[in-house]
Amino acid sequence: MGLRLLSGDAPRSGILSLLLIVVFLGLALAPFLFPGVRALHTAATICVFILLVASYDLLLGYSGIVSFAHTMFFGLGACGVALASIHMGRGWDALLVGTLSGALAATVLAYVIGLFSLRVRAIFFAMITLAVASAVAVLVSQLFQLTGGEDGLTYQIPRELTPAFRFGEVFGTNLNGRLLNYYLVFFACLALFLLLLRLVNSPFGRVLQSIRENDFRAEAIGYRVVHYRTAATCMSAAIAALAGSLYAIWLRYVGPDTTLSFEIMIDVLLMVVIGGMGTMYGAVIGATIFVLAQNYLQNLMGVAAEATANLPLIPDLIDPNRWLMWLGILFVLSVYFFPSGIVGRLRAGR
Amino acid sequence: MMSAAPDHSPTFARLTLIDRLGRAAPYLLVPVLVVLGFLAIGAPTSWLTLTVSGLAMGMMIFIMASGLTLVFGLMDIINFGHGAFISLGAFVGVSVLFALPGWTDAASLPLNIAAILLAILAAMVLTGALSWVFERVIIRPVYGSHLKQILITVGALIVLEEAIHVIWGGEEIFLIRPSELRGAITFAGAALEKYRILAVVLGLAIFFALRVVLRRTKIGLIVRAGVENPDMVEALGYRLKLVFIGVFIAGSALAGLGGVMWALYEQVITAGMGENMMVLIFIVVIIGGLGSVEGAFVGALLVGLLQNYVAFLEPKLALISNIALMTAILLWRPEGMMRVAKGH
Amino acid sequence: MSDPILTLDAIATDIAQYHILKGVGFQVPRGQVTMLLGRNGVGKTTTMRTIMGLLRNKSGQIRFDGQEIGALPASARARAGIGYVPEDMGIFTDLTVEENMHLAAVSGAPDQARLDWLFSVFPPLKTFWRTSAGNLSGGQKQMLSIARAMIEERRLYLIDEPTKGLAPAIVATMVGALRDLKRQGASILLVEQNFAVARALGDKVVVMDDGHVTWEGDMGELATDTGLQERLMGLSMEAG
């Protein structure tokens, strides 16, 4: 039963299984294990990023395509929910319409980009997505300035999903709408993650992998490489948009920095590579470690920088603003030395 | 002589005609765009100002893009870290300019230009030297894998940008141009910024120098042949790896040069400027045809001109004008304006 | 006859995960034309590319004029005196005919006397001297490819299917050119599918099948024994 849920793709490593169970239980019981607004927010962010990173892995790890537009699709989903909630008014229908239209827009845009770039050379895709994503990012931030100010958009979601909605208490934890909201995010992410796992273990996923290994051979065997790559791109974009919608429902706020920025794109890249490309479970490990580190390690760096303020150079290097530099170094080193990431390492070391 | 191959000569003649038309088409796009701009703008003086400005911008983008496209064409290597060399060049060049206040503030054009040339030289030497290390440490281990190249050079881009923050501080740096290059001259009633004219002159000089090297020297022959069929160049007896390293260093030095020029154009520099430029550079390289220097030149001019015209006519559309241009060109020629023949 | 110009010994070459050559060994004598024959896909082109250094053999030895060259890059092998005409001709289509020829003359500018000889053998090269090589017809490209290899005197010529897909008149031109080259005492290793051409030029024959050498001997022996031809190469070789 368990293995069927995982589409027969067992973790194949004792430590990995343990880690996955810890993450799963931690997230499933987060509202009860880690009370507090910030902890729950971190947990929800981890859920969303696991899904986002997994959908990116479908592209990067399983299809061998580098995209820089993934956060754009993520943002489309978020904007869909925000705009629908603003224009249709608070309600479940607005969430549904926003989510679906965001996913649809992402799919169509991914299809168009794929049409232009994938039929010539896969490498075009990286460059074209970068160009399109940065243009869209600037465009959106201008639109924000026109409409909602640079502060972004805030909107109302159904009352049942907000802290104002209370319905009891269990083990000293308040049962409120925020809890429901969290479980909406959690179960939606879990379902979509399992769907992705099913996808990559289906015949479709195997063809993608054989294309990644050798596209000439795959074409020679008779697979239309372009079609498969385009399909993977569209699916990946749609799921990224769904992750964006969930994040928007959780945050009740959408701004350019939360969903569209290039920095998130870099974060996603890092999570995939560090977790392990082409493994799906890598997304779970990578996103969890990364979000935790971002939320807690950065503070630590600040403390350390203050503590060493009198020394030369060191405070400059461990200044929290240099967070990105260390990520970059970690990133380069992991591409060199651990191209299969944590999951690959664990599986190999079994 | 034609009788030697009677079966083939008719095909030959027909091919050339179509071929020539096809080859000329990209070059013709630039004057066509300039004329269209004239018709759309109406006011000749504004049009002239915008055209010079667009050409200046295009020239600078070309300088930055030329190295990237050659490196890709020659060794099939995609270097996202190219943007870091632009930023680095800008910071080094601006530091040199700051160190020479006597030359930049003097009311003497030769001294001003000497200061700029010195800044450019310093920037090129430093970026060139760094790129040599970069090629060995970052690029060489990932030959043959585009995926890893993209990942690792993006990582390197981030690290280098952050290193600039560590060295020069996290804030943007403002600068003013050397005294004789401030302001504009009036030509035919249009105000033309002096610096933009200098940028056009410098850009043209570099383009023609590159052309001469590529067309008239043996090393240029090797590079052009290597873009098309690296194996065959090796089989003729040339160490393409060595040529490639030379091209990589030269291309990165040109990125540094472009960085200095762009710094003087924008009069402000940030560590992220190169990363931002990469977007335009990729568009230029793609529409030009990966590996084609001429294509990058035409593409850069088109991007520069279009951006300036559209910004004047409909500022809101300026941003997407480049994407629209790219879309249109890829619809016309999916591999870019000047497709580089690949012999394998 | 002195020692052979080229000796292959138990060469194994992989392309990706496929074992293409599985222990190829034969000799190319000096001043002779050695024909490398066999059906499509048996590893003839891979053998040529391995000798040239464009593919690396994972085991075995390649001795060129007494020297082991297996570790040298392709460029060093070329400079040691191996001229190469690849199966796809390897023409630089963005360059003119002149530029193609200049590039092929590695040690400097092309020798005028040799150029005149090549012009007499391949007249179209003179006609289209300053034309982009991409505009040449298939036959003209093949002429250019061979002329490029011949622009300097090489100690060994590797020529891969020079008559593939050419009209009979052009094939005759090719055969004439190669015969000229042979008369000058050149050592040539020639892959050829057209048995008439092979018989006209070859002194020695090496037959390959499935990554191995299956027969090595004189052309005279093979040319007269149709049973042997059929057994070694199948009926596809009958054409021409």
C-alpha cells in the first residue's frame, strides 16, 4: 500500500527513509508539535517549496532542461488567486477560479516558450526563459506600482481559512481557520507531490529520462523529443502555478518579492541540486533543509558577525547579507562533488 | 571551367542568388528599422537623438555579447558567468577613473579619453586574467554538459557578484563622466550626447577590428572554421583548445570593456548590472544566431534601436519590445538570423 | 617493402556505451592503397576516426611510422603527417574555397605548384576559388575535401568514402585524382563501398565485420574470387 502510494519508487536508503518520515510527520503534525505563528508559517513554506522544487525537478532532473522561468509560473498561480479574490470578492469560487486560471495561464505560456525554444536546441530554453522571466518580473513590478503599490496585493480569503474562524481546542492548541488553511496546503501539496512521483515513474517519466540521457537515441527509437520536452515543461509549469496558488492562499498576500524574484529562482535551483536532481525525494530534503536554514541560520550569521565585529574581513564574510555568497559557493561545490545531491549520496552509501 | 561539373552548375547559380538574399536580409533589417522609426516618430530631431542613442546602446551590448557568442560557437559552452565580468570590468574601470581625478576633471578631451582608455585597459587586463582562472577552475570540469555548465556558471556568477559586494561594498556607486564628455552637441537641431557618439565610434572600431581578425588572419580562420566543425579543425592540425582559451579570455576582456562603457553610459554601477545585462545579451545572441559575431552585431543594433524608439513612442511597451523582437525573429528564423552551420 | 606506415593492434573503441571496435588489427603498407571494406555499420568510419584521434581507443596500439600515437591529440597526429578526408567531407561551409585550402596548409601558405596540380585535377576549385564553400555542389565539396588533404604532402592519407552519392562523371574524376596521388607514391587507407572503385585503386584489402577484421589480403585475390566477395561482404557490394 505504502509503496503503491509512492508509485513503487522506494527511498532505497535507510537514512533517507528515516529523514522522509521525520519530515512527513513533522509537517503533518506541525500545528501541534511546533505551536507559534512563525513555526507554522515555516512549515507551510516548506510544504509549498517541496512542491515547487519537485515540479522543477521534473524539468531539471528528469528532463535535463534548465528553466529560469519557474518562479514566474509560481507567481502566475499566486497572482491568479490574488486577482480573483480581489475582483470576485472573498469566496471559495474565487480561490478555485484563480487557481485554475493561474495554472492554465502558466501552461499556455510554458507551451509558447517551449514552442520557440525547445524545437531548436534545449539550450535556447535556459536563455529564453531567463529573458522572458526577467521581462515579466519587471513588468509585474511596474503593474504593482500602477495598481497595488510596491507593497503588493492583499486580499480576503474565505473566513473558514482565517484565524478568526475558531472551532475548539485540542491538546492546548486552538483549532482555527489557520489550522484548516495549513492542512489545505499540506494535503494539496502532498497529493500533488505523489502525483509527480507517479508521473516520473510512469512510462512518460522513463521516456523523459532516456531523452535526458541521449536525445539523439531517443529520437532514433521513435520518440518525438520535442513533444515530450514540451509536455514536461507544461506540466511542470502548471504544478508550479498550483504551488503558487497554495502559497497565495496561505499568505493572503502577493508581492513581487514573495513570488517572482530571481532570488527565489536561485533558491529553487539550490534546493534541487542540494537535495538531489532527478530523485523527487531530493525536493523534500532540499526544500526542508533550505527553508529551515534560511529562517534560522541567517539569524545565526548575524549573531556571529556581531561577535566577530572586531576582526578584519571575517565579519564582512559572515554578514547575513553575504548569505547568497555562501549559497553560491555551496552550489558550485555541490554541482562538482555531489551532482546527485544528498539523496544520491544516501542511496549510494546504502 | 564550368564544364568540369555540368550536372551541378545550374543548382549552384540558383543557390547563390537565394543565399545572397538570405544573407543580406539581417543587415537590411537595421536600416529598415531606422526608417520605420523615422516614420513613426515624425520629428526628425527626436528621431536623430534616439537613433544615436540606440546605436550607442547597441554597440555596447554587442561588445558584451560578442565574446559569449564566440565561446558558445567554438566550444559549445554556455557561460552565465559572463555577466560577472561585465560587473567586474565596470567596478575596476570606475575605480581607475576615481583614482585619476586630475585627468577626468581636466577640461581636456585627450586627457579625458586617456583616463577612459586607461580604465578600459585595467578592466580588460583584470577580467581577462580572471577569466583564465575561471576557464580552468569553473568551465573545464564541465565540458560537454550544458546542464552542469549552466548550473555551475550561475553559481559562479552569484559568488563573483557577492565578492564585488565584499570588495566595493554593498551600495551602488554613482559616477560622472569626464568633463569634456558631459552634455551634448547640437547637430542638425538634434541634441546628441557626446558620450554616446564616443560609444558608437568605439563600438564600430571594435566591430571592424573583430571582423578583420576573423576574416583576414589565420587565427580568425581557425575560429570561424572551429565554430562550424571543431573536429575537422583538429584533424587539420590545430590545437583548438588553446585557441578556445584565447577566445575565452578575449571575450571576457571585451565583457570588461563593455562594463566600463556601460558604467559611463548609465553613470551608476551595481554588482548586479552584469546579471541584468545578460538578459539583453542572451536575446541578442539568440536572435543573431548562436556563434555568429555578425549576427550578434545586427541583433544588438536592432535591440538598442528598438528599445529607444519604443521607449519614446510608448514607454510602457519598451520592456516587452525586446521579447517581441525575439519572438518575431525566431518565427522567421528559428535558429536566429545568421544560423551557424554545424558540420556535425 | 619496408615496415608498414601504420599498424593497428587490437584496437577497441567505444562510442558512449556501445562497443564499436572490438579488437581491430591490420597494417597499412607504405606507398600502397589499402582498401577498408565492409558493410555499413561494421566500424570502418570509427576505425578512421580512431586513427585520426577524433575518437579515443580504450585499448590497443596505433603505431604510425614506428611511433605510438594513441595518446596524441588529433592535431598532433595531423602534424605528424596524416591527411584526413572524413565521410561527411568536413567542409567549412562558411569559409571560401580559398580559405578552406589555406587552413589545410598547416605549415604555411599553400605551395603554388601543388595548387596548380590540384586545379588541374579538380578544375571547379579554381573556378569557385573565392566562393563560399557552402555553395558548392556535393561533388565539388568532395573535391575540396580531398584537395584539402592533398594540399600538403602527407605521409598517410585517410580517405572515407570519397565517391559516396556522386554522379558517375564525378566518380571518374575522383578515381583519377586518387590514382595520381597513388602514382606519387603516397600511402593511402581508403574506405569505399563502390567495389569497382575499390578494385581500380586498391593494392591491399582489409575487410571488417562487426568491429573485427575478418579478412586481410591482396586485392588481386579478392577481385577474382566472387565467392569470397559474397561471403565477406554480402551482396550489397555487387553494385557498381
